[in-house]
Amino acid sequence: MWREYSSSYLKNNRSSGISVMAAAFISALLLSLLCSLFYNMWKYEVERIQLEEGSWQSRIAGEFDEADREAILNFANVREAVLGEDGVALYFDEMGDVLSDTPQIAAALGVSEEEVTYHHELLAMYLVRDPLDPAPRLTFPLFLLITALASFSLIMIIHNAFAVSMNGRIHQFGIFSSIGATPRQIRSCLLQEAAALCAAPVLLGDLIGILASMGILELSNRLAQGVEGRHPAVFGYHPLVFALTLGVTVITVWISAWLPARKLAGLTPLEAIRGTEEMKLKRKKNSRILALLFGVEGELAGNALKAQRKALRTATLSLLFSFMAFTLMQCFFTLSGISTRETYFERYQDAWDIMVTVKDTDADAFAQTQEIRDLAGVESAVVYQKAMASRILAEEELGAEFTANGGFSQAQAAEAVRTEEGWLVSAPLIILDDESFLAYCRQAGAAQSLDGVIILNRIRDGNNPDFRHPQYMPYVEEEDTVNLYTSGTGEGETAGDAAEGTAGEQETGIGAASSAEVSVLGYTQQLPLLREEYATENYYELVHFIPVSLWAKIKGQIGGAEADTYIRVLGRDGATLEELNAMQEEIGRLLGPAYAFESENRIQEYETNDEQIQGMMLILGGFCVLLAIIGVSNVFSNTLGFVRQRRREFARYMSVGMTPGELRRMFGIEALVIAGRPILFTLPLAALLTWLMMRASYMEASVFLAEAPYLPVLVFMLAILGSVALAYCLGWRGIRKISLAEVLQDDTML
């Protein structure tokens, strides 16, 4: 009987199930998207670990032969055993047995457990944890936790759609209860209806969620195709993932439907027939602001909204969080884009067009410098390498202004070390090719020679925290010669120990205290045209620029050079992306046969950065839109679901003299409050948080306001207002033709 009744009710009241179907569809879509993305994130992380560290699960150190390997393969769970110089790597069929089987294999080989090593990072991705592993390994558990929280959040959000649909039939089920229907039968009937309504939307939502995750993965690949060391993500989908997604979705929807069904089935027949669960207006609390702004209609609208507060909680929270998240996201990415452009792309746009990193090559061994300079379109090219040395700064060498500002009083041990002779500081060396070094000498006004160094004699004023507009002061007093020590001097030895290294040690580079004395050609606060940041990690470092010919003479005494050499290429003014691409290809053909290298293109980097930001905004904006859709769906379900109750409510008002026009105005005020409340709350908060972010980044308000995201925020705001207005328009269409006689003849009206 109940099955026939449910089927008949759904067939004759299709509009009442729209909100339920929409809620089930959104729930299935979000959970399917979430599970699919997390599975692919897990899959990608496993692939990354296997590519970087290998796919072995455990290792046994020692010397083993083929006979030992055959003995290992006799263990039932061992899939493969690979012999190596340091032992044997083991691969198992069942990950969960790695921790128990490996010690048994080691014992069979006569090896102690101390020689056993587990691939903890890989095993943790399969939830196999070694109690002795100190690392947290939270990646996979975090995936599971987020999925559980998402399911819980969706239950809290979408169950109201079921409640609205079911509460509209309280009077009907009260009659059934009075003629003998049990609470269990009523609950079963409601759950059967929910299952019939949700079956198709759940399957459709799952399929669309899978397609959406494929699209997001493809978008991620395109946005991250230039990221060094990243391997492309290949979409994958396991049947167990579909089963898990479907199971989680069904459980989520079932709980969402069960909560209001249980409450409805628990009503007594008298309560259900009299409709005590219908909306009651608050008479004790007045809506003073709405009454002041809109008069009687505003006060009545405020009371109606207070009576619906619980039913509209989902809409309020969803619209609030979606609009706030969207607005803050737009403001954050606008600030970030301005900051990146000003501090990186615009700051260095006249310094480089193409950057080439030549792998495992010393600057003094690089022979193609002139050939690169002779390429068509190349205005200048600088070949340089980086090295790290140390300097001892005596008190009398420190600049007067630097000393007056506190000197090394705030220095950490990693930045400057106090010794008997003075302060030991880092002295990064920028090794320029000879021609570029001579050009820098001319720029700095120093003597043009290849027998000395130029010192960047500046340090940022620590009392001025504005990194966007830094102020500098002289770091040291000028000296004719300086001593450069091996980087790291001072750890466990004094500067005197460093200076007392033997001549043989200084010539061959033997010993940690090797040093070299070099002439100083000049001191300057001007930077060469390089794409380099100085004093980013160590505030007290003192940068030295040195020609490659001099470096070739002293590198044995100092060492500390990085493995790679860099080539900074600057093209003509106004060069296009096509011209830079052609120049980049020419450089690649020139270096390709002899060197391993990587290259960057300034304009391409700028466009890639914009694409990545747009991609992240697209993904995050999509989630904001989905959250807004949930809120708007709640407004629709509440507005359309409570038509019967609102008709009775408005009939009461008309019976005391209110006109349809006044009722329509009251309805419009409700829509305005529902849509306007998130906007009024968000805009001041977003303005405050944006102002705080601007202060933290030392950005002028005029700069941000010139590029503020007015249009997308306005469009999102109008979309919320329009959607809520549409919901109330449709609701008004069902209410406006009110027959007082028809409505008031119901003796259950309170």
C-alpha cells in the first residue's frame, strides 16, 4: 500500500521533489568530484615517490647472491627481489604484510633486523605505518579526513531540502497516523520516496563529478606544464573509488532524509493534524531596523524570517560563505598578482628576457659566451656563476650609519658569528664573465681591471620594514684589500685559526680554513643587470662581484661554487613572445650538443604565471559557485515548499485588511534581506581584511583600487540577488491568488 501511495504521490506532485533531487544531485556531484580528485592526488603522489625514491617496499642490507634471491622469492607474498650493491630490494603483493614478512625474510637470510629498511613514505600512502617511524605521514589520512568532513558538511546542508519537502505533508501523515499508520511505516514511506527521487540524480551527479575531475586534472597539467621536475598527471579511476563514492553519497543522502523523517514520524496524530510544526511568527521580538526602513511590511517580513531562521540556516550560511570566499579570493589574487608583477616581472623586465641554466658547468669552462652575444636579436648576455665565501668584519670596518642603527645586535647565529677578530658573515660571490665584469666596473665608476672585486656596499635599513620600498645604507668602510675565507669558516674554529692555514692548504684548498686576499676595485650600491635577489635569507650577507679570470686563480683556495652556470640574455626593447621564442630556440641549438641546460622566457613566464593564477581562481571560484548554488537551492526549496503555509499566513493578513500589493512588498523585503545580508556582512569584512593584507605587503591603496576586482564581485553579487529574487517570484506566483474562503475554512488554523 505504502509503495503504491508513494508512487502515486510522486507522480502527481513532481514539483515538490525538485528541491530534493537538486540536493541529491549536488551532494553526489561534490562527493564524486572530491573522491575522484583525491584518488588522483593519491595516485600522483605514489607515482612521484616511486619516480624519485623507487617502488621498493623494504630493503635488507648486506651481500647476497642469486641463491639468496631464489630463497627470498620462495616466500609467498614476495613479488620481486632485486639485488644491488647495498643489499636486496623487496617488492610484495600485499602491502599490509611488509612489516611482518620482511623480518622473517631477514631471519631466514641470517641478517639482524637492524639491517632492514622500510620505504615508510610509500607504505604510508597505503595506510601501512611502522610504529618506529617518527614522521607523521599524514597525506593519505588527511584525504580521508577531508572526505569525512565534506560528507558531514553536506549532511548538515542538504537535509533541510528533505525537511521542507516532508514538513509540507505533516497534516497528511497526521491523518494516516490517526487511522493506524505506525511511525515505522511513515518513516519507511518517506525514505522510499527519498530513494525514488534520488536514484537518478545520484548516478548522474557521480558521472558528472568524474568528468569534472578529468577536466580539472587536464587543466592542472596545462597550468603546471612548465614546472620543473613535475611529471604529468594521468587520470585514473578505480572501480573501488566508484563504489566508495556511491556508498558515501548514498549514506549522506540517506542520513539527510532520515533525520527529518524520524522527526516527522515521531509526531503524535493530534500534533500532525493540527500542524503544530508549521511556521510560527515571532511576536515578542520586533524587527526594528526593517520596521524603520520599510514600515509595517518590513516588521512582518522580519518576523517571518525569524520564524524561518532554522529552515533558512543553510541558505544563510551557504550564501555568506560563498560570497565571502569569492570576494576574498578575488582580492587576494589581485593583491598577489600586483605584488608579483611589481616585485618580479616589472622590476626585472629590463634585466632579462631569457635565462639559461647550464647544468654541471663552471663559468670559467664555458666557451660559448661570444657566440650567444652574436645571435640575432641579442642586445647583451652575461654568463655568471655563484659561490659562497665568508668575510671577517672588524668593528672599525663597519659603516657608521650601520653601527648607529644597531649593527649586528639583532643578528642570529646563522647570519653572523662573533669572533676574536670581528664578525664572521657570509660573502656570496657572483662570478661574472670578464667582459660583463668590465662593463659593471664602468657602471659602478670603478677602475676597469680583472685583478680585483667590486663590493655591493649596502644593507637594508632594518628600522624600515617596507620591503616594497626599501631604504639602504652603507654596510662597511672602504678598504683596498679583503680576505675571503672558505664558506663555513668559524664552525668550531676562530678567525685566527682560519687565517693561520698553511700556504700549502691555501694553494690546494685543503682544510676548512683556506682563504685568499683580493684587491677591491670599488664599492657601489648599484646592481648589475642580473635577475638576482640578494640578502633574502641572510640579512647580513655582503655580496662580492668577481671576474671569472680572477676566480679561476683563487677558486682552489676558497671553493664553494655552485654546480651550475647561468646565462642572462637581454633582447631588444619591445621584443615579442615570438622573437624571444626564436632566440630561445637558437640558444638551445647552440648549447644542445655540448651541455645539459634549462631555459626560461620572460614573457612566457609572465603568461604562464597569469594562466596558473586564472586556473586557481577558476577552480576555487567553481567551489564558491557550487556553495552558492546550495544556498540558492535552499531558498528555492524553502520558498516553494512552504507555499501552503505562506498562503495561510497571507490569508490572515488579508483578513485584517492588508492588500496584495502590501503582501508582495513584504515578500520582496524578505528576498532582499536573504540576499542582502551576506553582501552587507561580507563587503565591510572583505574591505578590512584586504586593507590588512595591503598593509602587510606595503601596497598603496590607490594601486589596488585601480585594479580591484569590481566586476567579478559585482557579477557574483547580482547573481545571488537575482537567484533569490527569482525564487521569491516563483513563490509569489503560487501565493498571490488567495481565496480567503478556501484557506480559512480549514479548522486546523491556529
